[in-house]
Amino acid sequence: MKESINMDNPLADLISDEIYDLLLRRNLINEKSVRDYTIKKKFKHLRDQKVSAADAIERIRQEYPYLQFDSIRKIIYLGNKI
């Protein structure tokens, strides 16, 4: 019997649920990187809806209350682009 760990694949636009589950089971997923990718994707979506950058960061902050405004800003503007 195959056991699935993942309930929601945050990388569904990149890899299949099966591949994501396999990588997760083998501990090959860097959860911080996945979180950062998700934050960048949400920010881009909000900006596409004409939400100001500051408001978009505040909305994302509500989902990740342990991150400060500047931390989210750095995630969005530094590092790899999506």
C-alpha cells in the first residue's frame, strides 16, 4: 500500500503530486525554499491584481506571522525569480 505524505502540492505548477510526494518522503524537499517560492508566487499574483507592493507584503505577512515585513521583502526581491 502506497502512503502519501502530501495533502497539497505547493509546486503543482512545476512537478506532479506523485513526484512531490516521492521527494518529500525521501527528505529531498527544502521546505524553506518551497515557502519562499510560494511567497514569491503569491506576491506576483497580488501585484497582477494591482495590489500595492506594501499591501501585498502585509497580506502575505498575515499568512506567515512569524516573518517580518523586511524578511518577506527580501524573499520577494532577492534570490531567484519565479
